[in-house]
Amino acid sequence: MHAVALSKVEKTYFAGQGDVHALGPLSLAIPTGQTLAVVGPSGCGKSTLLRIIAGLDDATGGSVRVADRDVNAPIPDVGIVFQRDLLLDWRNVIDNVMLPAELNKRTDRQTARARAQALLERLGVAEFADRYPWELSGGMRQRVAIARAMLCRPSMLFLDEPFSALDALTRDQMNVILQGVQAGQGVTTLLITHSIQEAVFLSDRVVVMSARPGTVLDDIEVPFPRPRRLSLREDPEFVDIARRIRVHFERAGVLVG
Amino acid sequence: MSADVTQARPLAATAKAAARRRARPGGAVALPLISGIGGLIAWELAVRAMELPPYLLPAPTLVAQVMVEYWGMLMRQLGFTAFAAASGFLIALVLGVVAGAAITASRLVDRMVYPWLVISHAIPKVVVAPLFIVWIGFGLTSEIIFTVVFTFFPIVVNTVTGLKSADLDLLTLVRSMGASPLQSLWKIRIPAALPSIFAGIKISATLAPVGAVIGEFVASNQGLGHMLLQATGSLETPLAFAAVFVISVFGIAIWYLAELVERLSIPWHASQRGTILGA
Ligand SMILES: Nc1ncnc2c1ncn2[C@@H]1O[C@H](COP(=O)(O)OP(=O)(O)O)[C@@H](O)[C@H]1O
Ligand SMILES: [Mg+2]
């Protein structure tokens, strides 16, 4: 059973001065419940790929199927977190988390509110429920963004470089927290990151993309049981996987980004 | 627009400036007060020493005396001016926000109307004030409509800027959450536009008394503008000074009122930011 199935997907941006072949052809299937990490050089089409799967942008070729349906509009059953937290300045934390419940009528307010509270607790930001985003640090804000993405119990979670703007220590902390939130939820997760360590630590599988137009360069299973501890990163097998990914970038002469 | 400037200001610089203000408590109030009182005394002494006639330059004490004497009349005239300014401003606010919304909502309206709005803004409106008598006639209606014209542009321009300022990624995000265009207007675009709209409101609110007074210069037989014209015409300069003083205080009061409404309406905006919590 596949949550996402892409077949020969391509994307060309028709820009003024010349067309940009941004992506593909790329074929990829994500089994339900899997956490897939995508790494690749900057500008190889990772964000484009995410937008296409989410139905926020059209592919110019190939087929995109999510939950066994062709995608041609924003898909409803997904929570998205971007690099910028995109919290609403004019709402406090709890009301920010409630936003998706207000926008889709399927969710009952009362239930959503209780769930929002529970999510904030699980993410360790419950004490800030009445605070405004500008009162919080970057890491705290991103936790709120994750709570917002998870509010309506989406079956899929898309994360586009969610921790890239955070310092290394906060980033490690966020990796552990994200893993905690995912635990036992069976959420199919697409994680785009430029940190090889983060990709391997959080995922069941890593896909390495080539430089633009992005295609699949390598597809690696990550077999470690969960919950994982940060010390796993010193495990020889972990180091091997990380090295295998790094070699791709060294060979291509590009840095991961 | 000015709100953006506030936002763009590095936090560290703002904090430093605040610290400097705190370091000299009262300095921000006491120093201008000292120079102000000093200026008044110098003015008083100069008038007395040179024995200037009051119709040329009245001493501050004489102006104060006249103000007390004519207090009732000044306040009644202020009432007329304030009414015209407030009505004109409120009409301009509604029209300006609606026009701004229309310009943002429709590419066609934007392309066809907005450039002309901006160009016509360059016409000094004082120049066209007399035309209003020709078109609408002498009286309050003319005065109010002139105030509308006088205060309309900052609101339109800032509404358009504000409504266009919403974060594109944020709009994409709410689209993925299933937001309808109306929902994203109501829940994202409008709140995001408020700081900019308030910047326009502050400019227009301070322009409104000016517009009303100019309107009274040309098209009215009441209000402080009319009174000012009459007083100078009959060389009652101390009374003219009193009228100018009342107009000025009124203008300043309006500005503070707009500022207060802004602070109450958008407490989340850059103005009130403080300490950051957590790691
Ligand atoms: N709206 C657009 N119009 C034209 N080109 C675009 C647009 N969005 C992205 N691109 C181009 O497509 C390529 C892939 O972009 P993106 O998916 O953002 O890459 P990544 O997320 O991997 O860094 C880049 O070269 C980028 O310049
Ligand atoms: Mg990207």
C-alpha cells in the first residue's frame, strides 16, 4: 500500500528569459507510514517535488497519485511545515495551532482545541499557549508550527527543511522531539533536509537526488529500530550510511544544500 | 510603509536606543519643556522691549488672555471644525479601504485606476479647493468633501500596500489547509494589512483637521478656519493666534488618539515587542 506514488514526474518552469527544467523524470513510491528523507543539492527541485505532491503546484509531466487518487488540487489530508514557521503574528500560540481546524469544516472545534493543547504539551510548549509568536525563540516557534501541522490528524506530514534556520543544538533537540511526536502515529512523512545526519536519524529511508533537474541518485533503507537516541549517530552502521550519502555529493562536486 | 521601516529596524539598535532613553529618566520630557518655556519668555520679553503692537505680534500672555476670554466661542468653532474633519476622515476611511480592496482584488481595476490615483495625488489639493464651491456650493458639504479628497490617498495607498504584503508562502500554506479565497482574505490578508492601514490612518487623521480648515478658508462661514480668516482680516491678531493654537492642539490630540487606537487594535505588531522566551 503506497501513500504516494510518482511515475516519471517532471516539472519545467516557464520563466521569462528561458525555461527551467527543475525536476525529473522522477519515479518514487512512499509506503504508508514510512518516513522518507530527501537530500540533494540546493536548487535540485526538492521543494518543487514537495509542492507537486501536496497539489500546490502542477507537474508538467508524469503521474502523481496520493492515496490512490490523481492529484490536481491541494490535497486535504496533509500537514506541512516549512523552513520559516509562518506563524500568524496576530494570534497567540494556541490560536495559531487552531488555524487548520477553522479552515476545514470537518474538524469539530472542541475536539480540536483539546488536541491542540495535548500537542503543545507533547512538544513542550504548553506553558506558552497564551503567548504571541514574537515572544518565542525560533525553536519554540517551529514546535508550534509542527503542532499546527499535526492538529487535524493528517495521515501525511511534509517537512521542507524545517530546522535549517535553527542552531545545531536546538536542531538536535528538535530531531528528538519530532521523533517523539511521530511515534505510534503511523504518519507518512516526507522530510526534506540538507543535513545528512538528520536525514538518517529521522527516516526509514533516504532518497538522494541529483543536481537539477533532480532525479533519484540513490535510495537507501535505514534499518534502525525506534525510538532512536542521538548517540545512534556514532553507530558504525549509521556512519556507513551517512558516508554513502556524502560520497554522492563529493562525486558530483556539490555540497548538500 | 512607515510600519515597515519600524519593522526593518534592527532589534539591537531599538533596544540600545530604549536603554539610552531609560538612562536619562525624564530627559525626554524635561529638556523640550525647558527650551519651550525659554522660547516663550524670550518672545514675551522681545515684544515688550520692542513695544510691538498686538496686531503685528501679540505677546504670549496676551494670547492666553484672549483665549480665556473667547474660550466659549473657540470651543464652539472647534466643534464645527472637528465635525467636518471627523466626517471627512471617516468617509475617506471607508472609501479608501473599499477602493484599496477593489484595486487589490481585481487586476483590471488595479491596471486601469491605480496609476491615475497615484498621478492625481501629485496635484496639490489646496489648489482645487475653490473649485468645490463651483461644483458643490458654499457650506459644510463642500468642506467635508474637500476633507475627504484631502485624506483619501494615504488610506488607499497604504491599504493596497498592506493587502499586497501578505506572505506568499503563508498564503500557499493556508491553501493547503483548505482555505477558500474568502477565508484567506479574512484570516490572513486583512490582518496582515492592518499595520500598513494604520500607518495610512495616522497620516490621514492628522491631515483631516488641516483639510477641514482649508475647506473653511474657502467654503464656510463657521469653524476655526473661518474664524482665523476673520480675525486676521480685522487685524485681531491675538485671536488669530488663539485659533492657531487651538487647531494645533487639536491636531496633536488626534494624532495621539490614532496612535492609541492602533496600539489597542494591533498589540501584536512590532511596536510592543519585548523579551523572547525559551531556548
Ligand atoms: N516559481 C518558479 N519559477 C521559476 N523557477 C523556479 C520557480 N521555483 C523554483 N524554480 C527553480 O527550480 C529549481 C528547483 O527549485 P526548488 O525546488 O526550490 O529547489 P530546492 O528546494 O531543491 O532547493 C531551482 O533552480 C529554482 O530556481
Ligand atoms: Mg527548497
